Amino acid sequence: MKRIVSGITPSGNASLHIANYLGAVKQFIEMARTNECFLFVADLHALTTVQNKKQLECNVETVVLDELALLQAFLTKEEFDRLTFFRQSDVPEHTELSVILSNYTPYGLIKRAHAYKDKLQKDTTEDDINMGLFCYPILMAADILLYKPDLVPVGKDQKQHVEITRDIAQRFNKTHKTKIFKLPEPYIPENVATVLGTDGKRKMSKSLGNIISIFEDEDVIKKQVMGCYTDPTRAHTTDPGHIEGNMVFTYLDFFGDPKRTEELKMLYTQGKVADVEVKQYLFERLISYFTPARKRYQELKNNPEKVKRILKDGAERASHIAQLTMKEVRSRIGITSSLSTVKTKNIVSSDEYITIEDFGRVELRVGYVEQAQNVEKSEKLIRLHVDVGEPKKRTIFTGVRGYGYTSDDFSGKQFFFVTNLMPRTMMGEESQGMILAVDGADGKPLFVSAEGLPVGSSIR
């Protein structure tokens, strides 16, 4: 199982259409079945082009409802529950890491980014380009690196941004001699559908009026289907028609029943079926295919509290990971120090977790208990004299007499010991470690035997 991170920017004012589904959503759904997936609505990225409050609110709501409806319709409950779905702005570590990473990002690297260069080529002056757009690749790098993913699904036009992310991560890791940031790979499946709009000429876009919607009313979708480009050379129904470049058959290749689609293709090339009949079949297939998603959309739209709970749960799960990463980053760059007075307010406290580096500092060794004694004046303690492979033997206390243990349960036996704990004073003596135990079914600690293992050997 791999970790996948992806985002969708609510910059357009349209509901998702079939090209969005075929080009991105469908692939993400397939990956979510067998991988650990994080999907966020990149509302902060949308600010580069949308700076109207009502429009942005509408865009975000539309994307959230559309995405959730499709995900819940095509994933099982178990598969959906494994998915982490959230809003970018609900996890403040995205912006914090973006600010930090901007100090490790060369100006020239960002000037070469497509987002910036493409804007300049559209008769836009540098004075009209905001810094949000210019720094877009840095925020995208933060979006990705926070979660240490293996793969980032992107279109070919976004591949450069993943490469920039890798460059930034490498610079940070090299500067601080660390491996905090994993270098993600772009995931660009070869079979991703690139679908033209209903005009058969340009990319599907609401602004171009060449889309087929998923969640609009049926009469709207039918009108869009009936406006599809077919074969302009075909003057009469009895004229042989062409399949290639005919958008109705292009869409049927994805949504039609294969057997019926092939039959209609044959009839069409023989002049035995009308355009309107083929379009009617496409309309029926689209409605049938997306009926579960359309039904789920209405349920979610009528239950905003349920949507909020999904987003809240997603933000909390994402924050678990993001806060752990930022704890590592702050410590590594020097922001966290002995003079730190303000703790970050966490949705879920990162103090509940330790990092891999923290865990790596725990030293476990096989120890032989040469002697065990019940401690007088204590109803709980047993004193262990332990050989852990060092010149001097250690004295280690364990408070388990209350569970029915006696000194005979330990003397002459081997167990696992934590040997790099700070010493603790117990009954006037220093305890120089801890014997390792696991929880028993009845709450009684159980000690793991290390019989037969080399005394003093480290556990890794």
C-alpha cells in the first residue's frame, strides 16, 4: 500500500463534468481502493484567481459536494472511510511549511515554473501577476511534503510542479543533513483519458459552453448531449457516417455498453441509425452511470452537518500527519529551542506521538537477571540485579508484586530491558532502566522471555 496525495482547486465556477471525472476523479477512485489516500480541496490555491468572497464560497461548496458524491458513490463504505478528505485551509501547517520552504527555494527555479511563464505569455505583465501565483509551486510543495507521500497523481502539465517539489525537498534535506522529506514521484498513468468538449475541437470547459455535466438537471444534460458534434458531412440519416472524431461515440466508448456501442457504430457507418437515436442512448447511459452519484449529491446537499463532519474528521486525520512533520521541521531548523514559550495549538496533540528519530533513540537490550529480591518496606517493588552486557551490573526495580509476581519469577531468567532511561530514585536507590512488559488480557503485565538470545544484544 502506497501513500497518495492529491488536490483539486476550486477556481472554476462550474460543477464537475464528465471530462473531470474521466481525467482525474476516476483514477483517484481506483487508487483509493488499494492505497492510503489524502485528497484536499485546495481553497488557498484558488485565491490566485478568485478574490470574490461569494464566488469562492460557492466554488468550494460545489467542489466539496461533487467530489464527495462521486467518491461515496463509487467506493465502498470501507474504502471511503480509509480516505482522508479535507480542506487545505483547515490544516494551517500547509501555510507554515510554505513560508519555511520559500527560504530554501531559488528565485530562478520559480521563474521557470509553467504557471508563471504561461501567464506572461497571455499578454499579462509582471505587475499584474500576484505573488500567490508566482509562489504557487512552493505552496504545492508544502501540500505534498507535509504528508510524505510515495506518489502524486498529476496531469502531464503538472509534472514540473512535482519535480520542483523534489528539488525543494532535496535542498532542505541537504542543508540540514536530514531525510525528513521523502522525494515523491509523479504518477501519470498512460491510460488517463484526454477528452475534448462537445464541440470536438477544444478542451471541455464551461466558459467554452462545450461540457456535459454530471449533477445538473436531466433536461440540462440532455440539451448538452443533443448539442454534441457528430459528423458534419452526413446530410441525411441514410448517409454512411464517420465514427472517428464523432464525440457521441467518443463518450460512448467510456460510458456505453460495449456490445451495444459496437452495434451502433456499425449501424451508423451503414447509414441505418440517426444521430438523435445515438445521442438519446448516450444520454440514457450517462444518467444511468451517474445515478448513484446524483442521488448521493442530493443527500449531502440536504445534510450540510454530515458534510461538515466529513471535513472535520478529514482535517483531524490530516493534522495528525502534518503536525508530526512540522514538529520535525521546526526542531531541525532551530525554531524549537529551550526558549520556546508558545506551543502550537493542535487539533490533535502531536505529543501523543513520537517520531521515528525519537523511537530510534530507545535502547532495548537482552538482560540476564542474576538475582531478584522483594524490596522490604514496599508492597510492590522487586529489585533486579541485571547483566545487560556491560562491565557493571544494573539495578532495576519493577513494581509488580501487587499482580502476584515474586522474585522467583525473575531470578535466573532473561528478559528485554530499556537501558537508556533517565535513572529514577526508588526506596533510596537508583533504578537504572526498565524491564519490558506487555498488557495481559486481565490487565496483568506479562514479561517477554528472551531466553536463548545473546545477553547484551540490542533489539532493533
